[in-house]
Amino acid sequence: MTNLSKLILPFSLFLLMFFITACGGDNSANAIIVGGGADSPQGAIEQFLNATYDGEVERAISFVCNAQREPMRLLYADMNAAYDSLRERDVDLSGLIYEVTTEEVDTATIAITGDVKITVGGEENFITVDERFQTVNLKLEDELWRVC
């Protein structure tokens, strides 16, 4: 198995699990994390993904709505080996495009497309994010946008 093949599986699995987990839920047992969220829907998803691939779990979770914080913690725990694999590589998310497809007063939907550049042993590889991972829902909480 090539280095790229070894990386595509955990990266794709993470994205799939993220999109499955980042909807619905109950916030009754989840504490608010001070300082999380962003001024725009695009900023929230971009900062969430950057924190995730930087391995900063609590910072990443701070960009998730209150209802999804505990499920996201469980996801991180379950996917620990995949995250370790990703941290050993240079993951560049600057090629992703975040397009707001709907925006209401307190909810928004973002479509993510583009390329993720992954460098392994000096070799650059690209993973195209396309219609498989079409949209992310966001919610305005405490006047900040969060992935939800």
C-alpha cells in the first residue's frame, strides 16, 4: 500500500464521520466552551478543520455547537489512530473552498470543495473534496457561528 493510500482512508473516514456526527443531538449534558466559534460560517468550518488537523482537540471542539460537543469528543477518541496517522503528515487545507449555500438568521449550510494537499516524505499528493462531502450545517450560538 502506498503512502497516499494509507492516508486517504483515515482522511476520508474522518470527513465521513464528521459529516455524519455533525448533525442533530441533544445539548442537555454539554458545557459551553468559552472562546469557540467564529464571526462567519466559513470561518467556523475553516477554523474547525485547521484545529482538527493541528491535533488541537479542545480548540476544534470549541467550534462545534453545544449539542455536538460530546459526540465529537467520542469521535475523536474512536478515531485516535487515524488522527495520529494524519499528524505525521503535512496536511494543507488552504485549497478548500467554503461556499455558503443557505443562510438564515441562526443557521447556515456550507458546501466544501477543492483540494487538500498532503505531503508525505517530500512527495505532494492531493485529495479532492467533492460531492461526497457536500454540506456542513452551522448554527449561531452566543452570537458566534459553530459547526452543528
